[in-house]
Amino acid sequence: MDQPLPKYYKIYEELLSGIRKGKYQENDLFPSDNELVKIYNVSRGTIREAVKLLFQQGYLVRKQGKGTFITYKKIIQDPDKLIGFTELMKQHNLKPSAKIIKKEITAPAANISHLMKLHSGQSVVRLARLRFGDGQPLIIERSFFNYDLFKPIYDMDLEQNSIFELLYKHTVTRLGNAQQRIEAVSAGREENIWLEVDLRTPLLLIKRLITTTEGTIFQYSEDVYRSDRINFSTQTVSYNPDNGIQKLPLNLTEKDWVW
């Protein structure tokens, strides 16, 4: 016997139907929780559960101090192309910015040293940044950089500038290939605070290893993306039984996580 739908889910379906039928347009102010409580004559907790589903599916975006707004637009990124966050934001007519959470020069853990193929005694730059598009938190970047290559730009403004652009402007280092692995993860306490999402909200984790044109590993990162705001679009090749088995570029386990 089918169980009756919870109240919050019925309200969610009604709100979603209104959005899809054009009741709300892009950038329209969405009703507040108090307004929805009066409309549906239910508790604030019920409304919050309904609205949370709309946030998780990317139909709403919260602007600090202004309210909640409708959004249909998603930021589309091609995982097959190495592109900096700043350039990605400019492609979508969004203003990029950053906030440094952690920045230090340190000796790498054994697994990082092995992964980045560092020699004994080499240091890394450990950098965590929160990235914004038009003031909205979108990505937490947690990166390790080869200090020997990163040193010329270490003291530059890494909040207002693209690391890739600084690298190309002030050094002779040029980036080559990147290996990437995409995983689904849930928001923990840090993501809850920095990305302004609920605990256990579905997110995307990108593990990325970037080499220079000379084959030296420049960067290893574990970046967490808000999946309601950023999508990845890729194109597959036609099926061919002679293609063989395609292996993941990075064979990393939970033991490789260091943050």
C-alpha cells in the first residue's frame, strides 16, 4: 500500500510546478518562508523542507542581505579542457573573486610527495580558497603546488587574481595536461559553512593533477563544487569494442585525502 506524500513534498511539487510553468522568471524574488507559511498554512519547518529541495535542485539561489531568487542558469564547464575559474566566470558573465582560507609553505605528506613525484626536501604550497561568482560561493579549492614553480607568485594577490594568469605573466612555467576524476560527495561541516549549503547536500568533488609542458607536476587539488550551480558537460566517442577498457586517470583512495 502506497504511503501518503508528506506535506512538505506536496508543497515542493506545487512550487516546482509553478517555476516550470513560468510563474517565476529568472532573477525574480522568491517568497520568503513567512509568506509561504501564510499561503500554505503550515509550519515553518514544513516550508523549509520544501524549499530545501528547490535549493538542492538548483532552482533557487540565496543572495546575502537581499533574499532568495529564482535561477535557471547553470555554469557549464567542459572537464576535458583545462580552464581557470576566473576564465570560466568571465565566459558566463559573472564576476570572479576569492577568499583565502589557508596559505602556507610546508613539507608534503608522504602520499602527496609520491603523487606529485617530489624529491626529498622539496616543499609545497598548501592553499585553500573559496571561489565566488557574483558574490555567490561556488567552489572550495584545496590545492598543493610545487613550491619551486609557485615561489615567484606566492606573495602576490591570490584573492583578486587568477593563479594561472599570474603564472603565465610572471614566470616561464607553462601548463600542460591535467588528469581529473569526478566524484559525488556530501557536504560536511566546512562545506556547510563556506558554501552556505545544508549538511549532506550533494556536491561534486574534482581531484585534479596538473603537469607543466615539461612534465613536472605543478598542482594537485581536491576541489568541491556546488552541484546546484555548476554542471559538467562532456562528449563521448562512439562505441567501439576495440577501444579497450578505459581506466580512471587517478587511482586515489580515502587514504590519499589530506585535508
